[in-house]
Amino acid sequence: MPFHIAIIGSGFAGLLIAIRLKAAGIASFTIYEKADRIGGTWRDNVYPGAACDVPAHLYSYSFEPKPDWSRTFAEQPEILHYIEHCAAKYGLSAHVRCGVEITAAEFDASRASWQLQSQAGERIEAQILISACGQLSRPAYPAIAGLADFAGPTFHSARWRHDVSLTQRRVAVIGTGASAIQFVPPVAAQAKTLSIFQRSPPWIMPKPDRQLGRIEQRVYKWFPFVQAIRRHCLFAYFELGHSGLRRGSVMNRVAQWLCERNLRQSVSDERLRKLLLPDYPAGCKRILISNDYYPAVQKPHVSVVTSRIASACAAGLRTQDGQLHEVDVIIYGTGFAASELLAPMHIVGRQGTELRAWLRAGSGTYLGICVPRFPNFFMLYGPNTNLGHNSVLYMLEAQAQYVLSAIEVLRTGAVRVLDVQSAPTQRFQAELDTRLAASVWAAGCASWYQSGTGVQTNNWPGPAREYRRRTRHINLADFETQ
């Protein structure tokens, strides 16, 4: 039987594992992408102001530095161009099938392979299945009664309608998360009025962003070790932030003090400042960075609405205090269904076990990569592998190394099946639960870090270096083999 690897998703994770496979001399893989081009979240999120909140020299592959980043924090078009550059440089085009959405996958024990099905009905067989869908691929929409009756256009920030003019329109923005604080300032510059419907305000720090000049770019190009040193310094600096994610730690209190000072210095109106002051510890939800959000919300035509939305009607949104907010356009800045990994795909492993049901029940994963009863199946950017303090690309490179070590075992043919055992998975999950309970994420706020039942499903509770150490290579003693 031909040895074939199926990779689902063509963002940073999918391209990374593909590059690593080619470097190892493995060419029998295909990347399945449901969209018409590669890029993942940086293809989808094209709203005004879209940018990364990790410095570009760190938010890039370690083996593919880009000396000519234009800004400290790269914006969406430049990041997407970098992704496309990497795909072209490493010859991945022939391995990518765009417009193919995988809707189901089931493990066939008799053939020791995965049977995949596309939305178009195509059947695909693969000995190894790798999910590279990420945690931020499915937009989350608010459940508001009467939204279908609204007369104007509505859209999510991850599905931005560039054909809808916001100039001199009355605009409503629902949500104040990481995307919203980026697109609110440019929207405020266009709209006649802007109403921001805020359920809970974010903690915001200043954004130390600047344009990178030609001399600096040339230094990085001519002396690559200088850029490598900068990357290592950035990593070490952000790694220190891990201690600030422990509840009650000195670093956490310092982070909150810095956020509070930023709010005091940026917002002069005391009434508005109270509306923008969170009632949860800094870090419980993602700490955001921005220099223009606070100035935008202080403009006379911008209002922050804290009364909850009760319903929608043709004219706009009605809040629980009985007020009707008449608007022409509604934009959802409500983030992503981050805990619903791989949905809506239907993935079935051994004994008829359905992956979504397994994860929803809190049965756990091993290192966020492997799942018992799902042989030869690996996740990149899976549960509890997101970071609250450093670059997720560092985590992805660690995971790719681990998956590659497993594939090398399977490629020899001595072992056809690798299925992680329940015991090490349960130990790992118990360790996670203990460490997460002591983190600031368990301080009582609701966030995208949690499942609908309040379980912390997204973040890694330790330093990024620790995760890399633990994923350096596969330990076959943790697996059932055939």
C-alpha cells in the first residue's frame, strides 16, 4: 500500500509540517485546503488594521528569517506574503489541493489507514492524518433574537465585507476582543456614528510598534546573526512573561499596574474610564496591545454601550435597558469558536469514538498532539498548546518535530499503527488541570481560552521551552503499536 500523509489546512502549521516532511525526504503528502488559496487565518482576516501582536522577527519560522519586515509588528498583507513566499521557496504548490474541504475521516483498522471524504464526495486514503486547522479558523457569531430582521448588512471581522461602505454610516460593533480593537479605529475614522457593544472591556497595554528602516533591514540581510540575536532576545523577553500568568504573582500585579496606568494616561473622562476598566485580573483574558483604541473610543461620535443586547430589529439593536440603537451596519468582533477544534469535520477513530465528543467530554489529549483511539492521527495547534506569553510558531515547530519523529517510526514499516495509550494521556491531563487551576486564566472570567463548560482547553500552562523539551521526540512506551 502506498504511504500517504494527509494534511488538513494550509496556514502556518500545515506549511510547516510540509516543509519538515520534504526536508526529511518524504514527498508522499497532500495539503487539503477548503479555500481557494493558502494562508489560513492570515488569508481570512483582512479587516482594516489587521496585524500580529507578536513581533515579526519572532512570529516567523526560525529557519526562514525575513530581514526586510517593514514594521516591528507586521500587518496582515505582509504576513500573508511571507506565508506565500515560504510555500513557493520550499516547493509546496504541487502538494496543495485548494478548494477541497474534508468533511469526514474514519480510521479503518483492517487497512491501518484513514478514509477521508471531501464535501464533493471524493474518497481519499491516507496512512497518516494531520490536522493543521488551528484554533482560530471558525468565526463565532452571537445568538441575538431578531438578527434576521435587521435591514442592513452584517458581517464578522474574519469575513470582512469590503463591498460595504462604512463612510458616513451608523455602525455597530459587537465585541471588544483582539480583532475589534484593531478595526475599531479605522472604522471610527469613516463612520458617521459608531456604537461599540461591550460585554467586558479588555486590558490594554501600549503597542511598542515602529517602522523598520532600510539601514536596519540591510544589517539583518548582510549579517543574519544580528537578526538571530534579536529573535533570541525577543523570545527570552516574552518567555519572562510566563511568570505573570500565575495568579497573584508579582509579575501579574506589575502587568495589571501597567495596564491601569495606560488607561489612566490615555482616557481623561472619568465616566468612560470606569466603563473601560476590567473587573478581572490582567491575563485572565488575553492582554491586548494598542495605541489607537483608547483615542478612537473618545471621539465624540463614538459610544461604548455596556447594557446587554436584548434583540435586533429592522432599525438596529435594542439593549436590555430598553434603548433602541439605530444603525445601518453591524460588525461582529466576537472572535472564534476556538474550543470547537476540527468542527464541523466528523472524525471517527477506533471503537466508533467521535473526536468532537471525546474532546467535549474532557477526556484529554497527549501533549495536545495525540488522542487515544485515534491511531496515526496528529494535531498541530491542538488543545492546550496556545500561548498567552510568546509566539505560537515556536510551539508549532516543537510539535512538527514530535510528529516527524512519529512519522519516521511509521515510515520504516516495522510499525503500522501508533495509538497513544490512555494512562499517559490521563497523567498529562491531570497535570494540566492542576497547573491551569493555579493560573490567572482560572480567575473567574469567561474567555475564548475556555470551552462552553468553563474548562481551560486552549492554553499551555508552562514555559514554551518546557513544551519544546517534552516534544523533542516520541516516546514509544506511551503508545500501543501494531
